[in-house]
Amino acid sequence: DWTPNAFVEETVEALQQKIGDDKVVLGLSGGVDSSVAAMLLHKAIGKNLYCIFVNNGLLRKNEFTDVLEQYKGMGLNVKGVDASARFLDALAGLSDPEQKRKAIGRVFIEVFDDEAHQIQGVSWLAQGTIYPDVIESVSATGGPSATIKSHHNVGGLPDFMKLKIVEPLKALFKDEVRRVGASMGMAKDLLGRHPFPGPGLAIRILGDITPEKVAILQEVDAVFIGELKKSGLYDKVWQAGAILLPVNSVGVMGDERTYEKCVALRAVESTDGMTADWVNLPYEFLQKVSNNIINKVKGVNRVVYDISSKPPATIEWE
Ligand code: XMP
């Protein structure tokens, strides 16, 4: 019978056998999978695990500093790299979703490769790949690996991608990953986090990205997620977020006519992200969130709620 405790024990031992005194580099995303993979490796090899947490400038409000502190509190050997400006520069003027994804993927590889080069004698790349990722990458035609290839088939692979790969969660499903994390004493809020896309808010800002738009969406998202947590709804939802629409609409504030941004709220139930149903959030809750957003976030005068399921809609709008 599979138990998280036995898994941790066996995996730590196997990792020690496999890696010995070698050095390992791992990219943390703030998500459950990479965090649990890091904890397992930390237990096995301690300071020989070098974690890198990149701020692409497209994370949730305060996420980079909060999560970096949390990682340090867990004892991880982690370096936070704020590359926001580099990502935002690369995104300037791009509106097409796939071009945005490609630009982000390319800059991430450059930043990560630079950082990996600074670790003397590193020989392994650890990844938080879980079983559903393995299946998906077999069937998918245009996942992140395709992005990596399209950029790097000219100059060859970046050096960190030539490292030996270690993927301690490769046989697990998401719920098992969470149980493994819990059995190592990892914080509930970290293990219960909603999935968040690698390209972050870039694919929730429809059209081109500017620092101002990112700041507006971070505020809107923080109100929505904060209220979900306050009202006990966060854990009942598989994934939630806000989308900044590329339209202005007319509103009225006091005696003034306004012409400002519109945001959409999205909350879905799902087990694996492949299919999803929109969540029937209480009207009173939506009313409160809408009021708070419009009152607190300058530049937004209208809030709508997305009532589309997947398929045919996707979870993200881009
Ligand atoms: P869709 O929008 O395809 O999303 O229904 C399904 C799940 O995948 C996430 N997602 C991504 N994750 N890079 C990622 O790492 C991406 O480019 C990407 N696009 C979508 C999405 O947030 C949802 O959980």
C-alpha cells in the first residue's frame, strides 16, 4: 500500500544513492510540485541542492517576496532572482498569446542558464514533473518543450538542459504530491495553492503588456483571491483569477463620466485542468468583490463574471 511516509523515506534514500555528493539545480515556481520536489531533495542532499526562484514580473501581488521568505523559512538553499525588467522588455509590443509565451519561455531559459552557470560543478537538473505532465508531454504538440526547441535549435541547447535530469515526483498524481508535502510538514497554504500558469499574468492581460496593466491586474487579483480566502471559498475552488480585458467602457463616478478598464473574474472546479466547470459563487460574494475592486482599484469601472466551462472555453483566456 502506498503511503506518503514510506514514499518520502524510500525516495530520500534513492536520491542519496543516485546523487551522492553531486550538486543539483532546481527552478522553484512557487507552485506545489516544484516546492515538494525541492523539499524531498533538501531532505536527501541539503545544501547541495541549489534552488532558483525567478521573478518574471508577472506573478501575483507580493508573491515573489512572500514565497521567497517562505522557502527560506523551510531551510532551502534558494536564490531569488528579480528579472522583471528583462521579461517586461521582451514582452513590450507583443499581443499574440503564443508570441508572449515564447518570449517568456526564451527569457526564462536565458535567466536560468545564467544562474546555473554560477553554481560551480553542478551536474543535475531537478524538476517537479508529475505523472500527468508525463502523459501530456507525450500527446501535446505545442507545450513548453516545443517553445524551448523553436528558440534553441539554432545555437543548440542551453547548458543547463544538458545536465542529468532527476524527477522525484514523476510517478505521482497531484493529490499524492500534496500528501507527500504534508507528511514532510510543509505549510498548508503552500500545498493548497491554486495552479498558476508559467507565463503568469501575461496571459491574463489580453493584448499587449505594460507595467501599468500588470499593476492593475495584481490589485484586482489580490482583492478577488483575498475575498475567496476570507470567505472560506478558496479551498473549494480549483483555480481562480482575474483577466484584464482590452476594452474600456463608460461608467459614472459622482458627476463625472468615466471611461475605464473592464475585468473578468474566473473561478473553476476541475480535477486535472483538462475539463473544468465554472463555479457557482454566491451572488453576495460576487457583489462584495465587485464593489471592492471598483472602489479600490483605480482605472477599473466594470467587473464581469465568466460563466463558461471547458470545453469549449479554456480556463485561461489566452
Ligand atoms: P487552459 O487555459 O488550457 O489551462 O484550460 C489549463 C491549465 O493549464 C494552465 N496553463 C498553463 N500553464 N504554461 C503553464 O505553465 C502555460 O502556458 C499555460 N497555459 C495554461 C492553466 O492555468 C490551467 O491551470
